[in-house]
Amino acid sequence: MKFCEKLRSLIEERNLTQKQVAKDLNIAPSTMGGYVQGISEPDFETLKRLAHYFDVSSDYLLNIPTNRSNNFIEDELLRVFRSMTREQQSLYIEQGKVFVRANAIQKDKAKSS
């Protein structure tokens, strides 16, 4: 996923507008628009400010794999999980356990067939 796509996704996830993010970070709205459209990219300082603002790493914004996970999906799962409240995290874990149990049931059925 490109930088512009990640940025657009983060803005949408948080129900923000490009204009609001630009205002909060003291960036010209047209500059923010360029970032989101993929016409331009931020300098290092602005990249750090964007990462801090969205509580993600610059590696995440730049789509640089980390050694902390096996792939992009795990990175994304961890980022989403960390952005939740404790109550939401607990619910999310319980929902994940339901999927794990369902997979185990399907495997058992496949073995017995």
C-alpha cells in the first residue's frame, strides 16, 4: 500500500477530514491534499508529525516491513488493536476466539469426512 493510500485510510478510519488534519498539524490544506492524492510526499519532519498524530510508526506510513510481524496483515491487525479502548480490545479478542473455535470445528469435520 502506498503512502497516500495509508494516509487516506487513517484519515477515514478516524472520521476526520483532510482539512482538519492539515489544521491540526499546521499544514496547508493543499499540501495535505497533495499527500493524500499521491502528488507529493512529506519531508522527514512532517512524516514524523503525521506518524505521531495518527499514533503509528513512520515505517507503517512508508510501508516498511518490521521484524515484529510476519506480514502486512499482522502489522495492520496490531495497529488497529492498539488504537482501541481496553473494552474494545477485550471484545475484539473474544470475537477472534470465536473464529479460532470455528476453524477448529471445520478442521474436525474435514478430518471425519
